[in-house]
Amino acid sequence: MEFDKHQIDLFTTFCQKLEDAGLDLKRHCSCSAITQLHPECSMDFIRVSALPFGL
């Protein structure tokens, strides 16, 4: 889980730099199941996967 957090931090830092440079981003880095483990991944979009099926 520590590696996951590191990857999320890298992604959000990179996105912030792009936004600071004037880009309007739509961020996406998770499926619905991952949002249960890492709620901070709920950004602009979430891929619907196993969660609606109760898996």
C-alpha cells in the first residue's frame, strides 16, 4: 500500500505542475474498486468495474 500512495502522490504532483502551467486537466487514475482502498483516487472520473456487482 505504501507503493500505491507513492504512485498517487507522483501523479497528483505531476498534474498540479501541469495545472500551474495553465493546462485544464481532467484527472483519472482509478477504478471503482480501488476507491474503497484509496479514496484520494476519486478525482474527476472513475472507471466503473467490479464494485457495482458487489465484487
